Amino acid sequence: MVGGRRCIGPIAIAVAMTVLAPCAPAGDATLTFRAGCTTGERVILAAVGDLLFHNALQRQALTRTGDYKQFWQSLTSVLRGADVTYGNLEGPVARAVALGGYAARDPGRRWDGRVYGAPRGSLVFNYHPSLIEDLTDTGFDIVSTANNHAADRGALGMDRTIDALEARGLKFSGTKRRDADAYYRWAVKTKAGDMTIAWIACTYSTNGMPDRHGQALNCYTDRARVFEEIRWNAQDPDVDAVILTPHWGIEQSPVPKRSDRAYARDAIAAGASAVIGTHPHVLQSWEKITTENGRDGLVIYSTGNFISNQVSDDQRTGIVALVELTRTSSTKAEVSAAGFIPTWVTRGRHRVNEMRINAKRGARAFSSSLNRLPTGNYVSARDFRNLPRACPVTANATEIQASDAR
């Protein structure tokens, strides 16, 4: 059992013509990939979980000398050092939009509980647009805007969030403007060296907030569109890899939903290289899925929280997930290695830092939250480019230095 779910062996699965690899069990197991031993151009993607700014964090960030990036400053070397860095932007960043989604007088860069922040006890978010500059300054290249808080400030809030993101050049996937073309393409592309990576974000819900213009891509009611985007981009000769980032699952559950496991298998079979999930606010297991033609895909069911004011140890434990892609001269990129850097949120004067692990202790060195992951894929922030693989080839030997061009 992994995280309370039953693992299945390497048997053929009739769904989507994929083979489900053995689950990565708790302990010292390591996920490795066939492309890990090939030579070619390599890039590393870093993915963090929920960027969730409760009132306590907003009040710290929106002071005269405060900012948002103070919370994760210690991890900046990894976020900047990866070739592409992704996070889930859990809430609007809508200038001068009040509760109810109405335009309001902008109070400036301060927490007021009405435009920026929320009344006590409310979980209807809006962050000051200075957050976006803090994200780009610390290495973020792309965010998901598709999550259950996407519509917290209504249609206007989604529009103004897009305005703010585009003004700072931070790419996003998962939402669109009200007046977007009916044939809007949801995938957004990032460059890493000579590689082009397509990102597709979707959400299970907008928390009951009306989305009358269909501005947020829904993983389930818009499933046909999601899979059309995956196939379209996987077949595009100018796209090297497709990453799906669904906001799904059950909050606080350490176990992925069975239906989401099937969804992930179908996404990999359709052409996604990796599926990186968010929403549960806790870590969930990883899975390697091998397609009929032998291509390995990676599923990270939940990356947990990156920064929040949630209180349990499970909610304060997160990761920087690391996904290496390798492309030879004649093929698209494939997942070739993966790893994770454990993180921990200190509350009060909020900070997220690397969690130090004594790897010599094996599985005993990892908390119950981290033991849901293949602990053999643990890496330190200092050594994040040397990811585990089943051969002596190292990323450093063949990687392209895309980060130098960022």
C-alpha cells in the first residue's frame, strides 16, 4: 500500500492502451525512466504546489517594507536555476476588484480585507499585483490560473488577473478573457533552450462561483477540450513536450482519486509527458506510466502547498518537484529523470525553506507525508540537477544551459 491505496503490478491495462508501472512504494524506492540513459539535450522543470496567500501572509507582504518573495527567498537559487519554473497561482491578482467581483477604488499596496485580502473567516481571495513581480524576480516562468479560487473576484477579476500577468510577462494557462475567441487555444508554450514545452491547466471547479463566460477550463466538463489540446500539441512538430497541470482531488486526502488515476493514464496515452496535480494541500503519490510504444510518463498527483497559512504538518510539508526532459536529435522530449526537494513552511513569520534530510537513515529520515513519494528520488537543493537514474549518465554531462539564457 502507498498512502493508503493498493498498488498494482506491471500488468497491461485495457484503458487507453497504457501499462501502469508498479506503484512507487514508501521507503527507498526510486523511479527511473528509459530516457535517463540516453544522450541528448536535457532541461529541468521545477514545479511547486499551491501559492496560497491567506490574510496572515497578505498582511506581512503588504507592509511598507514587505513583499511576497520574502516567504520563499531561501529557495530562489533553485527556482531561478531550473530551466522552467511553474507554480499554481491559487487566487486572483486583480487590481481594484472588490468582493462580489465589482470594480472599486484601489486602496494601494496594502491589505484592506475588501479589495486585497478577505473578511475574517472568508476564503475568497485576491492578491495585490505586486505578487507577480515577486514571482518573476525569483524565477517563476509560468503559473496555472485554473483552480477553485479562479473566480473569487468574478469575471472582472479573471480579466484583470490576465491583465496583470501579461503586463509583467508571466505566462499562464487555465483561464481566458470574457471576450476571447470561441476557438481559443488553452495551451501556453515556454522555451527552455531549444525546447518548446506546452502547458495545459484545468480545474475541477470554481467553488460554486459563477463562470458564465466559460473563462476557466474545467478538467471534467471540458474534458474533450483538454484532451484535444493535449493531442494537438503532442502532434505539433514544433512542440517537444506537453505538461498537464490539473487542479483536482480531495482536500487533505493523501490518496489520489481512482477516477483521477484513470484520467492521468488517458492524458499520458494522449501525448502528455507529465501530469502535475494540485489542490489537496497535501502530498500525494507519484506514478510512472508507460505507453504502448514504450514512452514513460510521470504523474505527480499532488505537490501539496508551497506557501500557505494552513496549520497541520501535512499541509506545511511540500516539495519542489523536478522533472528532467531529454530530447535526442530525432525524437520529441521524454521524461528522463525526476526528483524532489522537500520543503517546510514555518508559521508566524512565514517562511518556506528546504527541509533537511539525513538520507543515510533511509526511509526513517522522511516524514509520513514524504514517505508517500519514492524517497529514492530525494535530492538536495544544492544538487538539484543530479537526479536519480538507472545508469551512470548525469544531467550535467549533456544538459543545455538554458538557465543562462533566461
